[in-house]
Amino acid sequence: MSHRMSPKTRVVFKFIFGLGIWSFLVLGFFKLNGDPVMPHQFQQSPINGRLLLNKDNRWTGNEATSTTTDRYLSPAGLAGAMAGVDEVLVDNRAVIDDEQLVRDVESRLPSLPIAYWSKHKNVVQKKASCARYPSIFELEFNNIYWQTLRSTNGTFQLFGAYYDIRKRSRIGPAVRILGMIDRIEPRVKTFCQLWFDGQKEPFIVKTFEYKYIWFNKWGNYKQGIYQPYLIACQIPKPFRGLVPASVSLVEKQCDTATNNLRVLYNRPLDDEKRGFAVCVKGLDFLYDDLSVRLVEWIELLGMLGADKVFFYELQVHPNISKVLRYYEEQDRVHVTPLTLPGGQPNVPGFQHLFLSKKTTHKRQNELIPYNDCLYKNMYKYNFIALLDIDEVIMPRRPEDRTWHDLMERVVAKGMKLKNDTYPSYNVRNVYFFDRGDQHEHDWAKDTPRYMHMLQHVTRAKNYTKPNQYVKCFHNPERVLTLHNHFPIACLGGTCHSYPVSTDDAQLQHYRADCVRTLKKSCEEFKENQVRDTTIWKYKDELIQRTRRTLDVLGFFKPSTAGGGGGGGSLLRGGKDSLYKR
């Protein structure tokens, strides 16, 4: 008599049989791959995401943990890791929380009051409120770093806002807003909504003034072209002593704003100022690899006493970016990304073409980073200099090794004339020409050929005329708005600039040719030249510093590491120099 299994028995039997086959296969797999694998061995060590992120030496997150690494391993990847197969490297940073995200956004866009908004976004305002605090998602941004106000008579592109309590200011404590307006002599009435921490409503004041940072005789003086302005908002008496968290510019005082700027107040806790800051306009060197010259220049400024160099970056060659990131990590420079506002081109290449052909637009745009740099640093430094990377203020007396030595003498001379400090101290310009034929037979001995300034020790005999093409040490307690060469407006009266004697200092300007406006006299400059080795008093230390930095950054070919003597060969651009280290 045959016995048949019930349906339930057959299901159990099939399950046991399948489980046995699966167990046999798993045990066989482990046996083929060596020793038994314990569960904790599936936990992989962290992959270093920096290996894929150090192209420009930027890093904003923390190192990944093993837990976050597991997130990126698929079952196939896990089996591959067990079999000893190489893993691909991915960015395995942990997901950041809201607090970290706020800090990251704030570092990328300092003018956005995201921390204040995040703190107060859930505060309910009364229905009778005249103006509500705008959500950061309601703001109108233009070309990343600008915020917009569209009025009935012109469009405002706003870049930054700053708390100004300098003693010489005649309007008292104020918030100053830096931006561009597509109007000359704007007449539209606007209001400043000042938001203070802990207040549910803004305090609203009428805009005090639009300060033009340009002169109409310089060109572009017509409607429709964005013009640089500094807009002032007085702090009302009940709030004097309090720093606004943010400010919005509106046409009608009860409007919900389309802009909201964090008010910057970079004042040291101990109120102690450092010596010298250098501000550099938006770098436009997409195709020119000036990285090696930049290293020499930054190292020389450090020797002269520049405490920090503040760069603004439009478009630069990757090797320049590499150099800037290196010095940023050392806290010797600060780099602020920059764009052009209001429909002006920002596409790489096209932007360079625009700036090279539309020079007046270029000059007007340059005034934004110059004045932003002034207002971010006016409480932190005794002097601020605006320099290009092809020029340096050089003390001429042998006993003056630093700018501090120089200005100690210069300020004392100025005090004898007017018993007060000057808003600025200007230094005369002189050309050190880059002659193509000079180096065929005239290399400076014991100096590497890549040391551009040390190799150029022939200059024009004559300086450019007084007050023309000068560069200044600006006293930030006295200047209101700055131009490339001198202050445009000053606190407490006229902008008097003290002329530094050429016996004391000169502006050494390294160019292949004169500026366009000096074409007529340029041939005379070139025909009458003298040897000037003032810079050589820094030679040994400057060579050592520059060589060390270039070596660390991997700019030397392996056969010439150290760049000794007069002809150390450098990698000129190309991915080998960029990614060697």
C-alpha cells in the first residue's frame, strides 16, 4: 500500500531541501575564497573621498565613517570587495544635517542671512505687520552672488551690506549697501527694512543717499548701463548700538522684499587691528598660466608685511586656482568667487572677451570687489592697498625692509604738514618692461629664470606724472569709496592724498607695454631706462620661499626638483603639473 505525502508535508520537505542546498553553496563559496569570513569583516574601511576632491584642494565635509561607506557598496560591489577586486573611489561624505548645510551655504554666499532666517523662519508675525520677513526662497538672485530690486525707475543689483560706525561718518551709525543700478543719478525713492535679532518686525527708514562710485567724465554715463553705487541707510536712534541682522531694499516701505542681505560686521573681538591688507580685483586669467609669477608675488608681499591678500575670482587657469587654494589653506589669502551682474556675460571665454573689449564696463565692475574688500576689512587693518598681481609697492631706502618701516616714516612726514592722518598715501608708478630680447643675453646670475620680478631689474628712468596711475595705502577709517588708483569719496571732507616721495618708495609695475592712455609717452619710457636692483635685498629669501612652494605644489619636473641655479625647468600648465600631487 503506497503512502502519499500530504500537501503540507510536501511544502515543508521542499523548504528543508532548498535550505540545505543554499547552505551547501554558501559554505562552498567561503571555502573557495580562503578562511571563513566573519560578519564584521564585511565592514569596509573608509574610502578617502579627498582623492577625488583634491583637484582644487577644496573640502567642506568631514571624513566618512565606515557606516557611510557601506551605503555606497552594491551587492555586486560587496562581493567584489570580498574577492579582492579594487574598489572605485567615490565621494562618501555623510549626509549633512541642516545646521551644517546652513554653515556651508553661508560660507559660499556671505551676503545671504541664511542663519538668521533658519533661526526665525517659524516666528509668526502679526497680521497687522507692515512688512514680513522674506523667505530666502522668495529672494530674486542674479548671477549667483547678486540680489535684485526691480523698481518703477530702474533695477538694483545688490552685492553686500556692511555695518558702519566709523567715528568720522557724519550720518552716524549706518548700514551701507554696495551694488549697481542701471540708472545715472537714480531718483526713485526707496526704503531700508532693517531686521534686528529678536524683533518680529523691521524698523523701516528712508534711504539716505545713493553715492556714485564713478565720475561721469570717465564714460558710460547713460541710462541702462549698470553703474556702481554705495547706498546708505541710517540706523535709527532707538537701535544705535545694535547691529542689524539683515537689510532689505524696497520701493514701498511695506513691500515684501525680493532681496535680503546679511549685514557684515567683521570687527575683531579685541579691537586690535593688524597692519596691511591687499585687495585684488576680479582675476580674469582663464587662458594665461601666471601661477609661478603669482607665487613669487604672494611670497614677496608676505615679506613686505602684507598680513593677508584678498582675491576676487572671475575665471582663472587651473594652475592659478591650485596656487590660490594652497595659500588659502595657510590662511595667507582669501578668495571670493565673483560674477558680473545684470545680464553681463559670465560664460568662460565670452566673459574674457567682453572685459577685454568693453574696458569702461570692466572698470566699473572692478569697483565692486574693491569696495567690498574695504568694507569687509575696515575694522581689521590699519592700511588697505589695492594692487594688481603685476605691481608691488617697493620701499627704496635700504633700512626699510617692510611696509611698516616705510609707513612709520611716511605718516610722520604727513603729520607735520596737517597734524592729522591722510585718507590715503599714494606711491608713484614706474614701469619695469618685459622686453622679449632682454633675456637672450642678460639673465641675472644665481637667480632661477622663473623668478620674473628678480630677473627684471631694468626700469624706465622717468616715473609717470604725479597722481597718475598711482597706488595707495588707504586709511580705512577715512575713506568712503575707492577707485583703483585713489579714493573717490572720504569721510569728514575732501579726499586729500599724501604723495610719498620716490626716495621712499615706488610702485614697480611689470608690463610688456604702457597702458593705452600713455601710448604717446611710452616710447620715451622705453628708450630711457636705468638699472634698479632694489628688489634684490629680498633675493635670497624670496628665491627660497618661492622654490619651496613650487616644489610642494609639484611644479618642478622630477629631474629638476628644487629648481636650482638659473634654469630650473617648470611644467608650464598641462595636467601633469596640475595633478602631480
